[in-house]
Amino acid sequence: MKQNQNSNDAARIAANEKRLATMRHNLDNLETEAEALLNKGDAMTAGDRARLLSIVNVAYHDSGKIEGCSSIDGCAACDFCQHMMQAAESNPLIICGACYAWRDQWKEAAWRRHKLNARILSSVLFTEKELSTLSTITALCRFNEDGDVVNVIHARNLLRIGKTHLITSFGWFYKNNIDVEKGLNAEGYTTRAMLPKNIRFIHSSPIIGIPCKTTWFDDARFTVYPDTETITEAIANGAHECNGRRCRECGYTCYVMTRHEYPVDIAEYLRTDKKSRAIICDRLSAFKASRV
Ligand code: SF4
């Protein structure tokens, strides 16, 4: 009996290793192909560009926080996110030290596809006609469930995706507001009234418990609070309660909210362990006291 069990386990492990090896082989090929096409630079043909765009991964989420939405992700391994994570090593108040995407360790396939997305979308400025071929974007779509925009080309491509998928409501989450703004300006959006009607701009506050300074194009600022006391206070002061809910439960606010003159506040509860929470709460209290 025990011998049978052992041989079943060995067979399962071998099958799993084979599946992983195939997956890695396919991803290696995809990355090599994308790099070869990108290296052609100006010599890239229309066919090369179409092939690159076909490699961009649009994920559909049939479970989890953004169930019912698709997403086009960057990658927490990008330069911007890595820089923020490095900064968080010496400052536990920087939210990137508690990055969900990084800590959850996206399954390797998803993580590598996200990295490819960021590489392609930040290297080639696609035309609207080309971007209109991204056919698997659904009625609700999030930009960057993982990662952030990494440069102005990346931001412009996302704006053009919005322009070519007018029946989709997009929620665009970012900390890198500088490149989002450069992208907006380059695409001719220079006032709040001109902003795309089907994209909501959600500015993630980099500091835990402290809402960020807003920009002219923010529809919301999304701040993570470290404990019950601080999040209760934020909600009492009018912040919309995200607080670990699924987007479906809150009516997909970040995708379809009415655009007001000023951004709304959204409050989320920090997911972390007890020890880290205590350190962060102490640091936040000290930081607030130093500002009085
Ligand atoms: S506020 Fe609502 S839509 Fe936005 S992230 Fe939270 S649950 Fe999702």
C-alpha cells in the first residue's frame, strides 16, 4: 500500500516537473521572440508590430478581488516598482514594502507575461488602429493590477487602448503619476474636462496612512491604512470604504465612479503580519507627531 502511494507521489511530481519545464520552455521562446522583434527597432515591419501586440497578455479574472474584470498588467519587477521597494527598505511607511503583487509571488507564468507586457508597451508606441485589435478586453478593465507604468510610451499606449475600447470602463491605478501626466500631455489631454470619459485615474498613495498630494487628473486617491483606528477615522472623514472588499461588492467604484471636480478618497486596510503592523503604526504616529 505504502509502496503504491510512494510511486503515485513520484509520478505526480514527475508530471508536475514536466508541465513546468514545458511552460518555461514556451515562455523562454516567447521572451526570445519578443526581444528579437524589439531589437529590429526602426526596421520592424507591420507584421512584427502585430506579432508583438499579440504577445501582450490581457488577463480575465474569474475570481479574486477584481472578479469580473480583465486587466492589462505591468510588473512589480519593473524599474519603478523596484526603486520604490528599495526605498521601502529604509522606510517601512512606504507601501511598496508591503506590495501585494510582489509578496503573493505571482505564479511564474503570470509574472513573466506581465514583465513582457511592460517591456513591449514601454518600447513601441502603437497606433490606435493597432491597439484596437486587442480583442479580449472586457466591459471592465484594470490597468496595472500588478506593476505600474514605466515611461511615457507605456502611458500613451494605455491611453490609446482606452480610446480604442470606448465601451470598456477602465480603472487605472498608479503611483508613477509623473509618467501618467507626461502621457496625457503627449496625447493631447491637458485639462480635466478633456480627460477620457471611460478611464478613471486612481492615484495610489505611496505612504501608508497619509493620502498623497493629488494631481489635476486624479479621480481618486487610494490610501492604505495600517489599523482599525486610522481607517475608521478616514472613513468617518468621508473616504470610500474599500477595506478588503471585492470590487463587485462595491459596484466597481474605481471603474465607473462619476468624475467630480476633486478626487474622492478611498481607504483600504493594510494586509500584513502583526509584527510589521506594530512597527508601521509606531512609525506613522511618530511621523504625524513630527508634522504637528
Ligand atoms: S474601492 Fe471598490 S472598486 Fe476600488 S479597489 Fe476597492 S473594492 Fe475595488
